[in-house]
Amino acid sequence: MTYAINFNETVLKNIEFDYIKVKLNPDNIKWIQGISKELCKHIAIPPLALKGIICHSLGEWQEKHKKLISDISNNSVGDIIIATKEIFASCKKTSIEVLKSPKDQSELLLDIAFERGFKNFIENFRRFFH
């Protein structure tokens, strides 16, 4: 089920434009495509805007942990789940910032969509990366 969420279209266009300019390595592309594939099933958002949000969140995660996201692909399942949960939380936070007012119902729908997307991504993680 895809949820129609009230995003600020101008901000989404800016995110799309920023994403198009970014040069990504193959590992980042895998993560962005994998997360995007799962979230697009649940959130009605332009794919480039969603990929821009994910790209931003990956960058934040890498900066916070002082390592590349590709470094965890071969780690324990627990480490992968923790890293993925942090990235999804960052994506959700950024998505909430892009909402139009009133935000209450859209935030609730985002919570549901991100939980479902996270669950699906974890279930399919090995397929995306091996």
C-alpha cells in the first residue's frame, strides 16, 4: 500500500536537483537503490527526491561513524540491522522536514511507511548486496 503524503513540492524539486549533481560510488548506489525500492512501495514521492533524501542520510551515517557504508556489508547481521535502522531514521527525519502543514497525519503515515520499508529492506538485504 502506497501512502499519499503532503510534501512540499518545491523542496522536493531542490532535493532532486541536488541528488542529480552527486557522484556516487557503486556501494552507495546499491544502498540507495535498495532502500528506495522498498520505500517507494509505501510512499508516493518522486523517486529522485527519495534517492536524494537517502543519499543525504547515507552521508550523515558515514560521517557520524567515520567509515563507508560498504564497510558494514560483510559485518554481522546485528551490525547491518543497526546501521540500516539509523539510516532509515535519518531518512524519516528528513522526510518529516519536507512535509507541508498540517503534518500530523502525514507524520503518522511516514512512520508506518518507514517501518514497513525497513522490515522489507532487512528481509531482502542479502539479495541486494550479494
